[in-house]
Amino acid sequence: MRLLLAAVIVSAPLSCSVKEDRTECPVYVTVLTDRFVQQGISDGIISFGAAQPIRRETVSFLSYVREGFEQACPRDFARVSVLAGVDHALLREGTLETPYGSQADLVWAYGETFSAYADEYVVDAVPHKQFCLVRFLFDGSRFAPEDYPWRFRLKAECSGMDIYTLAPLPGPYSALVGPNALGEWYGVLPRQLSNNMLLEVFVPEAEGSAEGRTEYVIDLGKAFEAQGYDWTLEDLKDIEVQVGFIEADLTVTVHEWERSDSYGVIEI
């Protein structure tokens, strides 16, 4: 009997019973991804971290509708990130980075840092738009858009983001823009800290080449600033850039993209 009582006393602190100090016990976090599904997003990546990475998994959001995705996390401090639309970007421990020369992904994201002292904690993950889709329109030129000899480079100062805070991270961003199969021109800008952006117009050395003779350099950030573009919005707005080649000169006008499907996904 004494041996049995001793065993119970020794094991009690490890059981996390109601009467004991539970600060060392995990909190069971349930991440609800229903909002992503409602947005038409069926899968993505869920990451958990604290002082060290805890878990990262690619999941079908449809599989966790109403029930949520559960993970044990430290009770005093933990972080969760839900990402969708990651394709070419590099997902590291706590960051998402666009390789130089690549177009940014159309990323929707949610991030949260929390301290939970109850046994359970629920995260209602709401997708937020982390990119600005740039639609190029043309006027005043003898060329049809699909026949333009020029190509564009979008250049900016942020190419990544913190997946838990969704804050933009400094890093050179450069992406090639040309006509797609339908003759439409679209570019993507990831979330920026400021309007320090350039639009380079160049003649490519060969078909599909990202190199060539630069003919114009436009202060695109100044045009965004004149429009009052806000990079701090939870859901970034899309922009139309009107380009005119008139008398060997180039003009650029930026205005908000007015459309009913402003959150629709368009293939680049």
C-alpha cells in the first residue's frame, strides 16, 4: 500500500490535474479554416511555432470544416499561420520569400500570436489578401497590347513577409511582366512598407528574356502615392496602370481597379 501511494504522489505533477499548477501543460489549439473555404480556397499550409518551430502541414481546408485543425502548443506563448496560394515562394521557418526575378504568389494569409492559459484555445482564421494585382492597360500606341516589343519589370523593396505577423520584409523584388495567352498584361506586387517602386520598360534580348535594353524608368511609387494607395490595409486593393506611348514618350496613370470581383484569382 505504501509503495502504491508513493507512485501516485510521484506521478501527480505530470498528470496536469485540476488541482496542480498547469503552466507546464499544453494548450490544445483548434484552427478553424471555414472562412478560407467560404472564400473559395480549398487548401493551404498551417504552421505553428513558439520559441522553436512546432509543426507545419499542408492540409485540405475542406477536411476540417466545422471541426478545425488541432495542435498542442505551449501555454505561455505560441503562434499560428494559415497560408493559401503559395506556389513559387520559399517558405522558411517564419517567413515567405519571393525569389528574385519571380512573380509574387497570390497569397491569402492569417497570422496570430497568443498566450492561452485555458486547456483549449480556438483560432478563427480569416484570409487576408497579401498582394496587389496590377493590370496594365494601353493607349496612344500603334501596337496592339500582344504585339508590344517592350516588356516591363516591376521593382520594389520588399519581397517577403513574416507568416505570423503578416508584416512585409525588406528584400529586392523584381518581376517580369508581359502578355499572357489572351494578350492581357498583369503583374503582382507583394505587400510593401512604402511606395518605393519602379517600372522599367525594356526591349528583351530574346523571346521571354528578362534582360535587354532599358528604355524607360518610371517612378511607379510616386504614381501609387498620388492615388493614395494604402499598403497597411488588411486586404490590399488591386490597381490599374494605364500606359501611353505617345511621341516617343511614355506616360503612366494609376487608378484603383473598380470591379465587383476584386478578390477573384487571375492566372498570371
